[in-house]
Amino acid sequence: MKIQQIILASTAVIIAAGSGTAFAQFKKPEDAIKYRQSAYTVMANSFSKIGAVVKGEAPYNKEDVAKNAAVVATLSTLPWQAFGPGTEGGNALPAIWSDNAKFKAASEKMQLAVANLNTVAQTGDLESIKKAFGAAGQTCKGCHDDFKKK
């Protein structure tokens, strides 16, 4: 089994085990919205740092790219628990709740893509990082197109 599949499988087990109690951690729907938006903000920050390297806008530093990829992979597991019933709002479109199966599939696809990016980033092979970054970016874009207000 590939490392990214192991990571995703482990993450899925943790999320599934904690999903019933995870939503209970938010006292108000606004807390869940802030939580998921915060996770996305930090994830986007680290992802954009890798993007700057991939686009040639920043110098390549293997350690920095690897650290940012690890942050993105870790944070990619966090927002989903904050999309429970009654947490509509923020930048989320109603399709998240009306087509939750599609949303869940998109979230899993993104998590797998960023886990792959993390695995590749740890090798230091910039050309492979560029490819993995592009694939991860496409999963982000797909979810934004279908589930995020513009």
C-alpha cells in the first residue's frame, strides 16, 4: 500500500471515529464556520508558498517546500468536521449539504492529492513536485467551483 493511501486511510478512520463527537465541540454554528475557514486559510498560505516555487516566483528550498507540503497534508484533514447540520454559511454553498456525497468525495480526492504532494515533496524532486502540485491544485479548484461562493 502506498504511503499516501496509508495516510488517507488512517485519516479516514480518525475522522470517522471522531465525527460524532467532533461536531459537538462547536458551541455555535459560527464557531464551526470560523474553524473551517481558519483551517483553509492556513492551508492556503502554505500551499501558495509551494505555488510560488513551482511558478518560479520564489527560490526552491527543499526543506521549506517539504515543510509546507506537510502542513497542507495535515490541515487537509481538519475542515470536514465543521460542515455538520446547521453550519451553513460563510463561503460554503448549499450544495455541500444538498449533495453531501459529492462534497465528501471531493474532500477525499483533495486529501489524497495533497498527501501525494507531501510524499513527493519529501523526495525533493522539483519536477515531480510541480506535477503533484498541479494535481492537488486541480482538486482544490474543483471543490471551490462546486462548493464555494465566488
